[in-house]
Amino acid sequence: ARRGIKLVVVDVGEPKERVDAWFAAHPPPAGTRVVLDGNAEASHRWGQRRYPTTFVLGGGTIRHINRGFGPGYARRLDDWVAAELARAR
């Protein structure tokens, strides 16, 4: 099996029509899975407390959580993903 990145976007609390319209205007990368979490049950179970919250998983385990978006976010995300890809090899 090919190892790589899987992007899952979880939208919390918005109607499907609104989410579909937004992604029609702002297409995500190919292969992205968009799921709806209408009552925020899954998001809260995973530890989401602020928007956006980014989870990086490796081997089925949450390895990193980033709450919010600010300076250094892109660099942290790049580093975490690179570390998980290296670990998967």
C-alpha cells in the first residue's frame, strides 16, 4: 500500500448546503474527504476547543494538535507531517 497524506476536513455545525457551496468555490486538494459533524460530538471527543483545530495522526494515533491559526502554524504543520512520513517509512 502507498503511504502518504490523507486530508480530512471536518466541518462543525453548518448545514451541508453551505459546506458544499463553500468547497465548490474553494476546492480542496484532490483526495480530500469532507465530513460533517453537526453537533460537534466527534470534534469535542477528539479535543477540539477552538477553530480551526488541526490534528496530525500517525499510525492511528493523534500525534499533534494545533488549536487556532497564527504565526508559525504552516511551519509547525510541515514539520509534523514530515516527521510522521519519516516515521511511516
